[in-house]
Amino acid sequence: MEFGEFWLLADLRESNHLAKSIAILKRVPVLLKPSQLQKRRQAILELNNLIKATLQVIECIDQFGKLSVYPPKDVPALSIALEHTPVDIYWAIMTVVACATKVTLLTSDEDKEFDLSPYSQKIHYVLNKLKIQLIVCHKQIDEAKNHRYIINLLRRPTEIMEVFKGLIFTKDNVQPLIDGSTKQTVNIDVLRRKNVLLFISGLDITDDDILILKPIHELTKKENQYKIVWVPIVEQWTDELRKKFEILKNKMPWFTVQHPGPIAGIKVIKEEWNFKGKPTLVVMNPQGKVEHSNALHMIRVWGVKAFPFTEKIEKELSQSHGEIHSVVEGVHPSVPSWLKENRYIFFYGGKDNEWIQQFTKKATALANDPILKEAKIYIELVCVGKNSKGEDDHGILGRFWTNIESLFLTKVDKQVDSVSQEIQKLLSYKNESGWAVLTRGSTVLVTGHGVSVLKVVEDFEKWKEHVKEKGFEFCFKAYYGRVVQASRPCCRLDIPGSTGKVPESMKCPDCHRNMETYISYKCCHIDGPTAHH
């Protein structure tokens, strides 16, 4: 007899004469003895619940089969679920057999015990696991669909506001923006037909990261066709992070995404725009087309001169030769005037204070040499990382290296030129004991390892007699060339992976061989601009 018939007849036997008659015809003993039926009622209920759970397990397994039409990369959780399907099917079959045995015993005169609890525990465990896996699979499918939707929006853009909504907000959850200048909420219609600069970052941004955009914000107030919007990216929000968000939001005069939560297009932001935690400024035109996937590097180097911050403008600016001016003018108050006067300047620094002291002493002696004074050759010394009083200033040092990295990244995928090679050299000396750059005005003459440049300065007596005839610049470069040929230390270039713009290969700036690739990890146990310098 089928359990369904048994359950129905047992349920209706007392109230329905037809059910009682059918029970007699079916010759089911337990249904004809009310006392026996009442005694076994709890067992019948438990059996019924177990059968329902088993049917749900079978339904879940069937749903997984239907989901297999989706690409595995879109639903990684499905592969995990399908790996365990044979075991789940085994337990479903075992439970069905056990239930059939229990039905036979319940509908007979025999008073045998058959414990279903081990099967019940196992099948409910399997059911809970499958339900969770189904929820995860459906979530991943929704995310994959949304990802494709956003990608299509970006590839076939029509209007910036629609692209922005699809990128930031989940369905039916479009929120107003916060206007940083008034602290009031505004409808996202303010972005319609505008050029939008998406300032995407975590909450570990510094005041420098915000300050660098304030001149850009002032420019956008004049150029009403441009708007800046801060999009905070946080994987898991906490009360402490919400407080930090409020503090940062109040420092920004531009728009901010309200009610921070999951960002609909986080996968696009990470994969298409290489967002890895560090601040990024994505420039989009009124149609929603991406004009630059990270204009922050060019803004750090050229500031408002880089307006309107497109890749075309970056390419044009990177072909100029005055970039060093933007990078070094903040390291010492007198640098801007020295650059205008086209003076020779030694910028130097390093990890070894003893080397710095030694170079300062030798370079000062060189700058004050009578031959150079007679030739009216003026050389200024700037120790990067020291303020005007000669005290350590990690803020200056941090900004300097951040700007050097930004300048390097604006050139990394462009045609190699002499400027990009000098910048690459300087970046490779970042963690060395000493380094020095000799410029004349905004023109970089020599970028060298501390050992090599110190040797040239120390040996000034050996080549200074040629300065009057051939000039200081020629003599310095010629002697430096001989020194590096005799002793050339290894060149190591560290590019932060968080920049999202790491080249696949790199030529050595000294010998032009292909550099070997290594992966390293670093933590300085602090936040802020000095954390990576």
C-alpha cells in the first residue's frame, strides 16, 4: 500500500465513512484498530516529516541539474555542490528504502521497532546544506547576470546616469547622493548628461588623497559639466567603519554615495578598472563611456593641467619633458624659483643616514669649489625627506615617492623615452642606502645609485680641470658614465600591486635587458602616506 493512501485513510478514518470502508477493503490491520493507530501516531508523523524532507532533497538535486546550464565560472558554488551529489543521492535512496520498510511495519500487525532517527539526522543535514548551496548559487547567478548587464552598459553606453545607477545600486534600491558642499541629499539626476569623475576608494585614504582632488573640485564648479562622486568600497561594514565613513564624508566637498552598502558593480570595478584598494579616479563622459580608468596618477603629476583627464591628454602630457617640476617642487620651498632660474640641483636621499651625511658634506664642498664659483655655476642641494629646518619629514618623503610612482605609471604603457628611463631608475633606488638626481632646471641630467654618484662627487678633483673647457654638465655625465661601467649594482624595481597597472615585463633602465620578476609582500604596521615608503 502507498504511504500517501495510508496517510489519507488514517487522517480521515474517524470522520469519513468512505475512508473507513476503503481501509476495510485494503485490509490494513492498523487502520481497523483505533488503539493501535493511536499508539503509532507519533511514528507516523515522524515518518511523514522524513518523507517530506527526502522529497525536498530530491527537488534540490533536480534544481542543481537545471542550474548546470550556466557557465561554471559564473556559478563556482555549483561545481562544489555537484561534486557531492552522488553522496546526497545515496542518502536519499537509503532514506526512501528505510521509509518503505517503516511503512510496511506500521501497516502490519507486527510490533517491531525500526529507528529512523539516523536517517532523519542525515537527510536533514543534507537538506540544510543543499538549501544553503542553492541560495549561494542563485546569488552568484544574479551577480553574473548583473555583471553582464553592467559590462553591456559600459560597452554600449547611452547615458551616464543609467550607467552610474547600474554600477552602484542594486535593483530597486537607488539612493540619492550627498552633496558635500551643502551636506544635503540630492537626486542622482544631477549627474544627467555630465562628465563624472568616480573617486573609488576604501576608508584608509589620507588627507593628501582628498586634498589632491580639491583643486579639481574647484575647477568642476566653474566647469559645470563635471561632477566628482566618492564611491566608498568596504567588504563588510561595521559601526566603527560607518563612523569613519562619516568623518571622511564631511571632509569632501563633492558628492558621496549615500547609505554605504554592497556596490552592485564591485566585480566590474575590480576586474575592469583594476581596483585593489588604493584610491582610483575613473573618468566617464556624459554617455557613460570610460575616458580614463584611473586619472589619479596624472592628477598627482600635473594637477589641473591634466584637465579634462582623458587618456589622450595623458599621452600628450607624458610626451613633454617638464614632469619632474611637478614632482619635486613640493620638497623644498626654494625649489620652484631654482627651477625657473635653471640652476643645477642635487635631489638626494636614502635609507642610510651616514651616506646622506657623507654626500651632503662632499656635494657641499663641490658646490663651493672656486672653479665652479668662477664659472658662475650654482649648485643647490635638496635632501628629500627633510624640511626647511633640516628635520625629518615623512610626509614630504611619502608624497615624493607617491608622485614618482604616479609619474612612472603615467608612462609605463607608453613608448620608452629618456625621461621614463630616468624615472624608472629613480624608482628602482627607492629602497637603497642612497640615491641622487642631478637636474638643470626641470631637465634630469643624471639619476644614479648613491655609491656611484658619491664616487663622482668625491673624485671631483680628478675631473674638475675640464669644467672650464667642456662645461660642468658634460664632465659630470662623462665621469659618471665611467664609474657605472666599472661598478654597476643590481637594479630592483618595486611596483605596488595595488596600483592595478603592473606591466607584464620590464626592461632594465641601465642595461636594457629584460628584468626578472619576483613577488614580495610588505607591511609597515601603520596607515597613511608613509606606510609604503
